[in-house]
Amino acid sequence: MADRPPEPNPALRLTGSTRSEILRLLRGGARTVQDLEGQLGISGNAVRGHLHALGRERLVERRGVRRDTGGKPAHLFALTADAERLFPKAYAAVLARVLDAVGRRLGERERDQLMRGIGRDVARDTVPKTASDLPERVREAASVLDGLGGATRIEDDDDLFVIRGSGCPVGALVAEHPELCRMAQALVAAITGVRVRERCDRSGTPSCSFEISKT
């Protein structure tokens, strides 16, 4: 009978070690061995050894390939849902209880309106009102999301800016409480002052996505 893979190590501390740094880097998005080699300043073989160990802990998995390397396609490595749970999620347990209680007392529409209002309040309290162009306001919105525990990047498409998050600070809750995504949507809309569409992925390892209109 094959050995069962070890359970994820809940005692893994996200400070100091090379493996911890790999997890932090992967939280910002999938990377190849070559990416990690350059960012960590260690050999490719050393990176592969760490990735293999993290894979046995079920903290890292292969997720697609990158084909623009100029040679053979390179495997991309990303965090698993188990790894995301190792990162601090401030007040997640309390927040889950609060949302459950709100859900029992309010209908879906009222609950949605409440969370959107909270998002606007957070935006008002966090970002000073200054005259700025849209790209700057998009950067401010991404910075606020990062400050709340996200790991975002900004993409500039033809008629949209897109804020994408790799790793969600409330990822354990959004499947049952999608109103959290609408709260973040309202926050981004309040900061940018334009129409924002929420495109978050709440399946598997949740990730944020907000499309910000340029018009």
C-alpha cells in the first residue's frame, strides 16, 4: 500500500526560512523554477528540492506551464488552498460568526447593501480625497486591498484596468459569503470613482478580480 502524503504542517512558520520565502513569493502568483532561482539567489536544483518538500506537505502544486521562455515550456508552481490557510487571516473566525448572524437577520439584498456600504466607508476612511488621474486612483485602490491582506497586481487592458489578487485574505469565507467580494468591489469603486465590475473566483483557491472602466 502506497504511503499517504503527509498532512500539511500547521506549525510551519512564515518567517525566516527559504521555504517560507518561496510561499510568500508564490502568494503573489504562480512562478517557475527559474523565477524563484533569480528571486531567491539560489540554484535551480535547490529550488526544486524546496518545491518537492513543499509539494509533499501539500502546500505547493504544479499549475500550468509558461511557454514564453525561449526554450522548453516551464512548469508553473502555485500555492494550494492548504498553503493559503497558513497565512494570517485577521479576525476570520469572528468575521464568519458576524456574517452568519447578519445572514440570519437580513435578506440577501439588504445584506449586500450593508456590505457595499461598509466598503465605501473603508474607502472614505482610508484614502484621502486628492485630485489624481485614474491610473493613480487604481494604484491607490490596489494598495488598500494589499493593506487588507491581499496580494494584487494591476493589468492595463484596452478599455479596462484590472486589479487581480493572488490569494484572498478572507478566502475561507467567500464561497459562503460572496457579499465580501461586493464589499471590496464597492471599496474599489469609491476610490476610483468609476464603474467597477467584480469578477472574483470563489472556487478552489479563491482569487480577486475587479474590472475598472476607463470610460
